[in-house]
Amino acid sequence: MEKVQKEIRLFNAERDWDQFHSPENLAKSISIEAGELLECFQWDGNYRKEKVCEELADVFNYCFLLADKIGVDPERIILEKLEKTRQKYPVEKAKGTSKKYTEL
């Protein structure tokens, strides 16, 4: 993930875009790009994989920028959250079901 972070930092530094990247603006951008990702699936099950990948990359980009801006390591917070979720959804209770952890 460090290579990705480095490339995103360089890309934005070259364009002097950090001035626009407050945590609030980045969070808004994540939501906007997530909406564009969802739009790829709006009407039916058919989607263009290339377009989905482009929108997914935009979401990731803004997520990495936000993590960088607030000084957290994306890999660490993802793994920490995964462990918390693992505790909420133990395999023996959650396997094969989409029920919320409070209903298991």
C-alpha cells in the first residue's frame, strides 16, 4: 500500500491540490465517487467492468487521501476493523447468512 500512497501524494503535490483536501472535502468526495460507482449498477445487472474499476479506483484514491490527511495507516485500520468484525461475526454463527450480528 505504501507505493499507492506515495504515488497519490506525488500526483497531488505536483498539482498543488492538497489545499483542497480537507478531511471534510475528502469525505464528501468519497461519497460522491461511491455514488458514481453505484450508478454503474443502476438499472440492471449488466455493467461495464472498465467503468466499475475506474469508479472504484476513484473511491480508493479519496480513501487513501483521507487516511493520509488524518495521519492513519490504511492497512492498519483495515486490519483492526476486520478483527473487530471477525469478533462480531464468528464463522460458526455467521457462515452463509446475511443477518446482522445482533440477530445471530
